[in-house]
Amino acid sequence: MNLEHDRDKILKEHPEWFSVNRNGKSLADTTAYVGYYKFLCPALPEVREFIKEKIKAYCEVEGLNGIAIDYHRFVDVVLPTTLWPHYGIVQDREYAAWDYGYHPEMLKKFKEQYGYDPREQEDPSLDVKWRQFRCDQITEVANMIAEVVHSYGKTMAASPFPTPKMSSRMVRQDWGKWNLDIVFPMVYHTFYTGDASFISDCTVENARDKNDMTTLYCGMTATDGPMMFECMDAALNNGAQGIAVFTMLGLRSPEVKKQFKAYTDSVRAVRAANGGVIKATYPKVAEPDPFKHEGIMKLMQERMQQIIATAAGKEELAPLALGEYKEVDSYDATRCYQVVDNNSKTTFDVTFYLYGDVVSGWDVTVADKDSSKK
């Protein structure tokens, strides 16, 4: 849905094709995060026809084996948590400026089906019907593309956000309903919790929620060290049939490259021995309780130690003596706690984000004096 080619031409000739946010601002003349975000409205028949003809043209290229779609979604109503500081924002809930899908034709189509305008509600972001309707528009276009691709006897693939539940909330991608042959969900742990448990949780969810016809792979970021193999284990032990690394240039160490080759060779051997399938070795459900994620808790406590050391003007990290975590607020996908380090007498605000029933982010800051007295 995001224009890669002919962007300037379409902006000039068809500004009415572009997505609109809850404030009524169109991407034709508004920037959302970055200048190249120019998403089209999936509800428009003329947009669908434009995309369909593009896909047909690609499929007629000699030697092309398949089509992989990316950016097939709306603007991120919620970015991965580690990207928030880059844009100077906090997205602890859905805010109007980033909430897209309010094109007049989209609203008209929804009202014809459900009998009301979602903007009439106090908080449209809480309307599950409205959220799902926008997901369904994206799904309809994805399956239109798949129908064309399959009619040419080619493979249909996509690289969506981490899980169908998460992506439904974050970018309106309910990709478990897409007719894909292969899916490479972007399970980039460094964008979210920083811990490999994010990959295992997402992969468990994906193995359960993907389309039955779809072969599940796992897209992950390259890590030039032992974490690379922990991430690969997290994917392949929980239902992924392979991995895609973004990008291999991130593997710089000769030792890691050698280990990577040995690992992938062993996976191919296992898959061949199992009739082309990698069996999940410990099927389980995703763990929604952040306090049970040892890796996340360790990273969080290291952040606390760094904050204390910086405030004291020291480089050495002092041990913590944390008290009980007390929940102070909870709304939408956000859970807020406070905890006191009895050694430094510092009160911390600890926030977890659980989009799609997966621990998808966290933050630690020093509590302000007023809140720490409550």
C-alpha cells in the first residue's frame, strides 16, 4: 500500500488516493514519521485496480518466481518501542495523528456496513469493529494480489509485522487471513524487548494463527555474536520452518560466520531427515507475564543500574536491592508499575507494553517526586 515507484506522479495526478488520519490529514500533503510514507487507501476501487495491474505486469516478467509484498498496511499507529526516542514520542496508546484509515470513502464504506461513523465515538481506537474493518480492507487487497500471483503459477510471500494480533493493533495487518505461500514476519527483537523470548513468543503465536496454507519462516535482525544463535533457536524450536536474516552484512566476525554456516547446515539436515519439516521441539503458549521473562527483567535491571550510576557520576554499576513491584496504572496495552531500589533510594517507573498478548516493549525511568510519594 506504500508507493515505491511513481510516487511523485501519483501524488500529482491522484492526491485523493492517499490515506487520511483521524485528524483529517492526508498523506498527500502530510508527513507521518518519514517522507517516503505515502500509503494509499485500500478501500478505493481505483487504487485496487492500480495495484492489480502493477502485479500483473510484474508477474509477466520472464524468470520471476514469485511476489513478496512489504509495507502492505497502514501507517504505524504504534511504532516498535525502541524507535520512540528517535522520533521524540511516546505511543502508550493510539493517538489521532498516527491513526490512519479515515479516508472519506473508507468511512462511507464502514457506515454502509455498520450504520454509524466511528468518529462519533469518544475514542474510536477502542472500536473493535472499526479496527477489524480496516484490517479487512488490507486483507482484501492482499488476497487480490495473491489471486493474481497464483493465476500465473507463482509464489506469494509477505513480510508483515511480528504476529497477526500485534500487527492488527499496530498497522492493521491481520495477516493470518492472507493467502500466502510463505510468510517472513519481521520478528526483530532489537526493535521490541531486546530479548530472544520475543522471538519464541511471536513464533508460537504465528504457528497457531497463520493461514493453514502458509509456510512460516521468521525474519530476524543479524547479531554478530552468540545472541544470533539464541534467536535462531527461539524461532526454529517453536514452529518456524526457516529464517531470513536482515541483513547478512551484520554478521562480520569470521567466527560467527563459520558458526552460522554450521548451524544452518545442521538445520537443513534435520529438515531433510524429517521429510522437509522442522518440528517444534517444545510447543508452548506465549508468556504474557513480563515478570516471568528472565531476559527482559535482566535487561530492565541493567537499565536501572545504568541510571543510578549516571546520576552518581560513576561508571561502576552498583548492585540493586529492589522492593516489590506495585502496579500503579493499566490501560489499553500498557501496564505501569513502580519499584524502589533500597540501596540508592531511587523509585523507578517501569512500563510494559503488551500488544497482541505478547510482551512487546518496556521502559524504565526515574519516577518524579510527586508520583513516588503516592
